[in-house]
Amino acid sequence: MAAVDTSPDLVAAAGGKAAAQKKAARAVRRRVLPGLPLALGITLVYVAIVVVLPLAALIFKAASLGPADYWRIISSDRAFASYRVTALCALAATVFNLVFGMALAWVLVRYRFPGRRLVDALVDLPFALPTAVAGIALTTLFAANGWFGAPLAALGIKVAYTPLGIIVAMSFTSIPFIVRTVQPVLEELDPALEEAGQTLGASDLAIFTGVILPLLTPALLAGVSLSFARSLGEFGAIIFIAGNQPFSTEITALLAFIRLEEYDYPASAAIASVMLLTAFVMLAVTNLMQARALRYTVRG
Amino acid sequence: MSHSARRRPPRVGDNPLFRRALLAVVLLLVAVMIVAPLVVIAVEAFSRGVSYFAASITDPDTRHAILLTVITALIAVPINTALGVAAAWAITKHDFPGKRLLTVIIELPFSVSPIVAGVAYLFVYGLQGLFGPALQAAEIKILFALPGIVLASMFVTAPFVARELIPLMQAQGRDLEEAATSLGASGWRTFFSVTLPNIKWALLYGVVLCNSRVMGEFGAVSVVSGNIRGQTNTLPLHIELLYHDYNAAGSFAAASILAGLAIVTLVVKVALERQGAGRVQRPSALAGADSIVPEVKP
């Protein structure tokens, strides 16, 4: 800060004036548009009943366990194994989608080929197709007697009912995230940047890693965090293909569900609360990443 | 020399060999990961012939599941649409403290696993939950009945309409509405003749996506419905039931209905995107909308 003569009175007066002007501007606005009480009332009642109440009830139930019991449940060997399977498979699926999603976005933006618009529309299929439908379809494809499962089994690779199957299901359900975050950035990319690299004699690979990739990174990170978060919470597509063996192919969401079916409600609440907290953390991360990505796209 | 100088230099990745190889790999993966699941649904659905397919679809339990799914959507989608419009109106046309927090809360269900949503509802309306004993005493059934299914569906799709409308209405600003009200139009008239025409495609877009998710929701509904065959089984749950009954053809026949819905959704989505829906940059809830107001070109 530069040393400027700032008498406190002057600053206070200026601040007060600015605040008063702001207040006046706001008051005018508030007077002009009607409907706030009704719209806000509907929103608050809905949000309180449908969103906040259940999540608060879950947290309350989990908290009423007491720290010792809570810790015992969420750190049990079986729960821990489920976190490991879920997190590692989500990581693998996200890495696959990072490469596949970026290649798909690249092909859709940079190349012209017959059927491009159809492929572009199909990218959203994993969001439109109900997860249970995706689950039985992928299981049928990758089971040992399936279209893809049979040849893979001949090579000694089992997909369905192994962690590999979980990775396939997670990849499927989160394909659109990275494609749809990278696509607009690629479209907006200024060709002059590449041409500058070319005139300086850089190879295509050097331009891609040195010029294009850094520009795509914020969008890629945003897509990666969305994709990873979705994979952590996915249930429907996975339970059909996973085999659901405790300690090896049991995901955390399923464990919460199984505890419920065993009428072990406190355990279910505790495990669900772990998932909820993870979701909060991932929400903060994705928002941070998206804010960064938007900084790069909007100013383009 | 002059001939090649006039042409633009090839862009990065336009080497014909690389281009062909990348295109082949990507299209192969699209075929395996996206097209094959669709094809296998159709093939399996008709694996025991057309008559078996028809019998599966018209089976009373399947018909009941379809009916329950449609009823759920008919209740949940209009309510969520009303919420989306109300929330977007309040958030984009007014200033009030806690606006950012409200935006985050509306978007929250998008980040919460459907299973967590289902379990959470159990602790509100279940016997071991907050209101369970009181509801039982009053003989009101919410869980393992239609109200529970509708509530769980509403939770998972709460943000769908709002997240399409908020960025669009933010970008459109308040000038038109302020002009209308200062000319004496009532709030409702302003909404219906000024705001609604400007947001209709985005609104429809949100409704279509919301409907698709409500009809296909599995995890959350699976927890709160109790899976009672012919009573509280929605179509996705019925698919699971048939699949575990080793009735693959019947299961895929039921699944083909939802796959058909997914394809219709995609077609409508593309058509609406041509009208400009779904194209506004989504603000992130935590970053706050003020940071991304699009530049207005003169």
C-alpha cells in the first residue's frame, strides 16, 4: 500500500457516501420487481423440506452414535476395503476418461467426418440412460459369455464381477463430463497460437504439450473433478457388474445399502455420512476447478 | 511454391496418418462404450422373439411399474419445475442476503450420491427416523409408498430446472422486467409476457432432463420404495427384479422402454440446443454469479 494521507474522517465520509448510494440503488431495485416474497418463500420451503431436512436428519442420526461407535463403524475393515475399492476404481475410471474424453472432444472439434453430429449427440447418452439400464447392458456385454467378455476371457481378462467391471461402469456413467468441459475450450482456441508455434519450427507434439495442453488444463481439471465425484457416488450401474463381494468388489454405496437391509441403521447412517462428507469436499473442489476453468473460457 | 503459400498450413494433429489413427481409436471406443450398450439392450429384449417381448411389456407387474413411474414423474416434474422457476426468479431478479448459500444448497443434490439421499429420507420418515413414530400413529404412509418415491425423486432432480434457468436469466438481466413493471404491468403479467418467452427453451430443456432423470432414478428410489412387486416398483426397480429373477429377456424388454426414453431425450435435447438452450456458461455455485456475467457486445 502506498503511503497516502488518509485522515480517518475523510475515509469514513467517503465510505459512508458510497454505502448510502449503494443502499439507495438497491432500494430502487427492490421496489421495482415484485414477486420476491412468493418466489423466495416457495424456494425456501421446498429446500427446507426436500433437501435440508433429510441431510440434517442423516447427520443427526450419525452424530447421535457417539465418537467411539462412529469411529468403530467407519473404520471397520470392511468399510475401509469399500473405500479403497471405490476410490481406486473411481481414480482408474477418471484417468481412462481423461484420455478418452480429451481424444473424443478433440475429434469432435478438429475433425470433420460423416456421423460427427450423431457421435456428438451420443456423448450425452450416459446421462440420459438410466443407471440400472446401463448396469444390465454393460454386465451382459462384459460377462464371460458376452460380446466383449468372451474374447477378453479368452485372453485371460475377467471384467464382469471384478474391480475391472466397476471401472467400466464408472467410466461409462462419467464419459460426458470431460468431453463437455473440454469441447468449448477447444472450439475457442485461437489458431494463431498454434501457427506461432509452427512458424517457430515446433513439432506438432511440442505445440500440443507446450501450447494447447496448458490452455486445456483448467477445463480438464474441472472435468476430472466432476467425473471423479460422480464415480464415487455411483450405484445403479455398478451393482450389476461388480459381483459385490465384501473386501474385493463391494463399493461404499452398496455397503450403506446392505447395512440398511440388515436393519443396522446406525451403521448405514455412519457410512452414508462419510459419503456425504466426501461429497461436500468434492463439491468444494469441483467449484474451485470450475471457477478456474470459467476464468479461462469467459474471457476468451 | 506460391500454390502452397496460399493455403493455410495444416493445423496441429492434421497429419493424415495421425488423424486416421486417432479417429479410428476414438470411434472404436465410442462403439464399445456407448453404442454397444444400446444395441445389446435391443438384441436382448428381442432374444426370445417379438411375442415374448410383447408379453413382457404387457405383463401386469411391468404395466404397474410403468404406471407408477409415469405418476411419479407427473407429480415430481411439475413441482421441480415450479421450484426451478421460483428459485431462478428470486435469485436472478432480486438481491437478498444468503443468495450464494441458497444457490449452493439448491445444487447440492447434484453432488450427493442417490444412495445417501435414500438413506437420509429413511431417517426422516422411517420408523427409526424423526417423524416415523408420529406418522405411524397417524397411519400416514410415506416410505415404501408413492410419497416416498416422489420425495426421493424430487431430491435427486431438485437442481435440474434451476441450473438451466439461473445462468440464462442472470445473463438477461433485469432491464426488461423493470421496464414492464414501471409501465404498470403486474408481476404475473411481467413474468408471463416478458420473462417466460425469453426462457422458454431453457425451461423446456431443464424439464426434459428432469423428467428423464426422474423416470430413470434407481439408487434413491430403491432405498425408499421397499421394492414391493406390483406395488412400489418403479420401472428401473422392476428391471432389477426381473434381472435377478434370471428373466433377462423380460428385464431387457422393460429396459428398452427406458432406453427409448433416453433416445427421445437426446433427440429433444439436440433440437432444443439448436434453439439456444443449454448453451449459457454455467456459473459455479461457490464462485458466485457476479464473476461470470457475460460481456455485452455493442
